[in-house]
Amino acid sequence: MAAPRHHHLALAVALALLVVTAAAADEGGPRGRRVLVLVDDLAVRSSHSAFFASLQGRGFDLDFRLADDPKLSLHRYGQYLYDGLVLFAPSTPRFGGSVDQNSILEFIDAGHDMILAADSSASDLIRGIATECGVDFDEDPEAMVIDHINYAATDAEGDHTLIAGDDLIQSDVILGSKKIEAPVLFRGIGHGVNPSNSLVLKVLSASPSAYSANPKSKLASPPSLTGSAISLVSVMQARNNARVLISGSLDLFSNRFLKSGVQKAGSKIRHEKAGNEQFVTETSKWVFHERGHLKAVNVKHNKVGETNEPGMYRINDDLEYSVEIYEWSGTSWKPYVADDVQVQFYMMSPYVLKTLSTDKKGVFSTSFKVPDVYGVFQFKVEYQRLGYTGLSLSKQIPVRPYRHNEYERFITSAYPYYAASFSTMGAFFIFSFVYLYHK
């Protein structure tokens, strides 16, 4: 009898583990933790170890590979092996194995995230990937960002390519709630962003006195990139919510820049540590969806006073609509609080547009009257906010007119017609009586 008992005990333990695993997965983050790090020299692993240690300390599993590894692959048997990509191989002319520019773009199209860092040795391959992500590096392969005013004081006798940048995007979602006080050290190449491309944002911009040129030669013609039009670091969030960070400086992530002190030329304030460590930590949190990721659950609609969701509404019905929205905080899902979430009651165009009110516990709701138009409508929530993943919710519902027995028996607005009908009948009766019996 002992064997069956042990069997039942093992089965119970297995079921318990299954429940715990399912619960843990339910509370898991929006993205996986497997990250492929491609470098063109394994020395980068030690020279940028502080940045990699930051990722590992936040639970990421890093797989370091040379960019030209002949066994390199992003997927196997139709499944991606990684959830994110860190591309620190600016000079590589081609990738090894089955990886090429198209496979990396497909990786992003599949909803995965990437950090790409370039420098003055950037190959055509790296430039091509950046271009496909919405940014264009300076076409001059020898060009670097130069600033004769906003450079680091340690570069006073140099060519002023060591920039102390402090023109940061104003977004707590991307850069965190704690302000970056110290300038960010940058040495590398600049890029331009198409202003009509709403998916790309400049996170760190050059100052108005900066320009992009070859620091070792005199200018023969005006530089193509000048002033605040130069982006030093940009981010892109695709329509599928995949996120990409593109930096024109690989040194930006290096131990030397992360631990170095900084003093901007002409300033008396010296910071013991540059803003690089805080900058790369906060931006990498955003890129890998540790912040700014929204999810919507429990979309409900029903008639006022009822709880069940109907299969159809009638014109002029009073209805309620609600949805729960949560934000990933890096460790758990927290209620999202905002006052700009809207719902549309839509058929070809929105007939109703209402702002949802929130109870600050994640529930957004509103109520409205169904328009006096029948057809097939949709409840639509299209929510786009700077730095956050987009929400696109849609639920179809038909709206019918009144049935023949649902109209009011007597309509107030028809009383004049009722009076006219009865007065006509009365007049005809009186006329007939007088005509027949009058002598």
C-alpha cells in the first residue's frame, strides 16, 4: 500500500508546483530575460563590464558572442532564442552564422528589443540597421560630433570631441523620475532624425554650438549636421511596441565614462561622477520594458443596472464601459493612473467619444447613451502616450432599432395629429347628423 501513497504524494507535489509556476508566470514581466550581446572584440566585455553587470543585476541572462561567430543564430526551429539584443560591434562588416541585417530587422518586427552603439568606425552594416530604424548617421565616415563650447574640461587641449551633453528629453518614463544632474559624456558620431517620423525620439541632443565634421581636417564645406538637429542618442518604439536605442558612441557605456568625473568647459561646477551610469541604466530599463509598459485586461460593457454583457444593444440604451489598465514597475504590475484615456463608440466614424474616469486602482470606466443610429459599432480604445507602449482595444457590438412593440403607445409629439383625427371624425358625425335629420 506504500507505493500508491507515494505515487499520490508525488502527483500532489507536481500539481502544486504547476500551480505555483502558473501563478509566477502570471505575475511575470512583459518581456523575457534572455539577451544576446554581440561584440567585435571580447575586450568589450571587460571594458563595459559595469553596464553588463547592471543588466545582470536586474535579472537578465546575457549571452556574449563575437559578431562574426559562424554558429551565430537568433532563432531555431521557428522559435527565437533571445528576447533582446545588445549590438556593441560597430566595426563588424558582416555577422556570422545565419544573422544578417534582414534577420535583425525581422527580430525587431517580431516584437523584440535592441540597443545599438556605434562609433567613428561604424561599418555600412551598422549604418544600414540604424537607417532602417529611423536614424541616419553622418555620411562622412571620418566625421565626429565637435563642440567648441559644451565640451568636457578635460578635453580643453584636444579637438573638443568629448562632449558634455545635458540636453535630455523631458520624460520620466524614459529617463526615470530622478533627474540626471551631471552632464553625460559622449564621444562619437551624430545622427539625424526625420521630424515627420513620430516613432523616433531624440533622448540626448547636441547643443546649438555643435557640428559634425572630421576633427583632423579643416572644413571645406558647411557640415551637413549642425546644432540641436544632431541627435547623440535616440530611441524608437515601433508600432508593435518593440523598442530600439541607438547611440553614436560606444564609449558612452564604457566603465571609463561611467565612473569618470565631469566638468563642463566654462563651468565652475565639477561632478564627481558623470551622468552616464544613471543615463544608460534608466534608458536600458525603458528599452527592455522594465518601465513604461501597459497592459489592458477585463474589458467590459453592459447596460446600466445590469452586469451581464449583452450580445446586442438597442438605440438609446444607457450603457457602461470599463477596462483595467496596469503598468509594469520593474517588479510587479501596478495600477496605471491617467486622465487622458478615451473610448470611442465607432461606426465608420466615432459617434461617441468619452474620456474614461479612473478609481486610481487601475479601473477606467464611463457611461453614455447609445446613439439613435443602428448598425454594427465598435468600442475602441486607441491610447498613445510618450514613452508608454500603445494600447489598441476593439470590441464589436451590433445596435438594433426599436421593435414594433417597443414604441410608446401614445407619443407626446403626436398629440396634434391625434386631435386632428378625432376632430375630423367628430365634424363628419355632426355633418352627417345635420344632413340626415335637418328639415
